[in-house]
Amino acid sequence: MCLGVPGRVIRVEGTMALVDFFGVSRQVRLELVDEPVSPGDYILNHVGYAIRRIPETDIEGTLAMYEQLLREAESDLMAADVQGELRGTRL
Amino acid sequence: MSDAGVLELKFRDTARAAQLSAALARTVQEIGRAPVSVMHVCGSHEQAIARFGLRTNFPRDLDVIMGPGCPVCITDQPEVDEAVALARQGIRIATYGDMVRVPGSAASLADAQADGARVDVVYSIDQAIALARESDEPFVFFGTGFETTAVATAAAILAGVPPNFSVLSAHKYIPPVMEIVAEMPDSRIEGFVAAGHAATITGWGVFEAFVRRHGIPVVVAGFEPLDILAALARLVELIRDRQATVENMFPRCVTRAGNVVAQRQLWEVFAPIGGRWRGIAHIPNGNLRLRDDWAHVDARRRFSIDLHALWDSAPSLLAQQCVCGDIMSGLKNPSECALFGAECIPDSPVGACMVSSEGTCRIWHEYGIARRSA
């Protein structure tokens, strides 16, 4: 539950954002994030909340591992936890 | 497969990985003692180390131990008992997945469910609130996890929950347990790797007092294989140089102050209180309980939780042999447990560390790190 998952903000409406997680769009809550979030920004989602806006320069390095994990079947423990993080967001 | 091929599977920058591995080996050799023992406190770190086979890149004389980093595992039996008792009293319970199978003193939520209690698995508190809104019946969210999930519980409470919704908090706060583990008389820990995402919330500054008090360095690490290798390489340098400082090797997510917005919400809703962590010790300020202002949301204050019925049952003989506590304190590893991989397997776990996807035993079993010799 500590891993979180990064995604790209598509739209912001009040305290909710529509976020693209590797091709899956989900709603994420913004009450906990400490910087303004706009479309195009990357955030780190944790149990349905954005807890960090990821600086633009660091996005590539952050995404690489998740891309690999999300290609894995859910039978992999770590991949299953990342999938669980996505399930914590709203449809 | 060639060494280069193996490196490529694990690391996005193989040249950097090779350089870091070499530096790590060199520094451990320069320390000239064996083993050099360091501890990380995060199930996701152990998953990454095991999943990507990083221990094969670590020098033989470096012992990288997982400490109390699995929130499910350190939830104490009496806390599970409270959830089980509430469920058996007819109250609907929602909690994060692995919590359902974690044994209390005598039963788990799964046992209560088998007896007819209603238990829902959720992936976020938001989902629990949505379920509660579907009816007027009392509904309790059994909230577990460290800073990263506790802030979500706090934010959800502050945003407003329906009147039939309460929280049974088993949330825990990591920094105090590092103090206790560092002070254990048998502790061999010479440095800590702090979990990057928990530190995203608390900031790395939270470890400065610890480092001053214990003279043990702390390095904050991310979760990429390369992040972990870089953090360990830096940590052993600090050990070699007897430099007890905090270093942030995860600047893309962690600042010194941390996420102040999230911290404000965390401490508005929760107060730190001492409590037991399963199998480890009483941890002063290690538990998070709801403040008096939120008594109307606190399951412990809204319901009379009757634990008597559970006291009639004793833990199984097998459970009494479980060494989860020693494993989480860094005193033993899973292959030193007689039950590991034999009586205790993921399908029929004896201890909490084999239940959770973030538990040391489950991770080692899953990735075949150590097998009990038959």
C-alpha cells in the first residue's frame, strides 16, 4: 500500500481530477496535494488521493517501472498492488 | 543470459546500475566488517528488491533487512479483535484487502464473514463511504496503514462522512518505531532506508532528530530498482564515514518539509498515542487515534465493543510458534522460521507476515527467495 501509482491529469473539477493511468481514466481526489494541479501535470495517486505533483523533469524516470509492472499479470505480487491502487480511484 | 542482459531487465540505465553495484561492493569492503546490516521499513521496497532480484546485486557482506514496514502485519491482534467483535455484533465492516485474513487473538474477519458477518474489501476509504451511503445501517471502516493511508482517512473525515459511518483506527506512524528498533539490545542495524512515499508526506526532516539521537544515518529512497541501489550505495558510504545524517535520494517526491497540506489534515484528525505493534513492542506515539473532536466518527467511542467472546479461544499452537515479531524487528529472517513454506504458506498463513502482499514472508515465498530445506 506504499507504492502509489503515477498518472497524468486530464481535467480538474473542484477537488476532483480525471487522471489517465497508463490508458485507464479514473477520478482522483485532490484535497491532500500541496501544489496546484492542472491538466498535463503528473500526480502520484495513493488510495484514491493525489499526494504529490511529480516535477516535470522527473516524470520519465518515475513511469518506467510502472510501465513494466502494468504489463505483468496480476499474479505478480507487486503488479497486483499497483492494480489495487488503480481500483482505489473512482470510475 | 549475460550479466548485461540481466541488468537490462532490472534497470533502466544499466551503466549506472553497474557503477552503483561496484561502488556498493567497494564501500562494504572498505568498512571491513561483515555483515554490514541496514534496515528498510517498507513492504514496497521489499517487493521491489525481491521482484527485481536486487539481492543478487548486493555484496555478500551487506545484509538488507526488512523491518516493521508492513502495515497489515503490525496491526496488533487486539485491534483485529475489535473489528471481529464489531462484525459479530452485526455491524458492517469495510477494510483494505489483506486485513480480512489477518488473524486476531483467535479469529480473523474472514472467520467472522464465514459465520455470517458482513465484511467488504475496499481499495480506498472513499469506496467505504460510498457503500455506507447506500443504507442507514451502521458501517465501520477498519482503517489500517501508515502515514500514506492515514492522510486519506483524515481527508475523508474532514470532507464529511455520512452519520452511519465510523472509523476504527489502527493507523500507525513509522518514525517512532525506528527509535524502538534501533534501541533493541540485539539490533545490528547500522543504517536505515526510509520509505519514499511515507516521507513524501512527513518530509525527510522528520528523521533529523532520530539521526541525532541514535547516531545512525537515514537515506530516503524511491522504489525503482535504480533508486534502491543508489540509496544503499549512499547509506553504506555514510556508515563507512561514520556520518550520521539524513540524505534524500528521492528528491522527485520528497522535500525536507514534506506535504504540509496533508500533515495539517493528518494532525487535525489524529493524535499520536502509544500502542503495541504486533510482535514487536509497545511503540510510544506509534498509533494514530481520532482526536476528541471526531468522537462522533470514532467506532471505539460510538459502540460498546465486546471482546469477551473472543477471550474464550486461544491462538492455535502453530500461531504460538510464529516469529513474525522477530522478523519485523530484524532479528530473524523468514528462512529461520520452522513454519515458513511448510505449515505457513500464502493459502493457509499462520502469521500476518505471510498474509499481506507487503509482508516479508509472503514476499520471500512469492519470489522464492528462501526455501526451507526439506
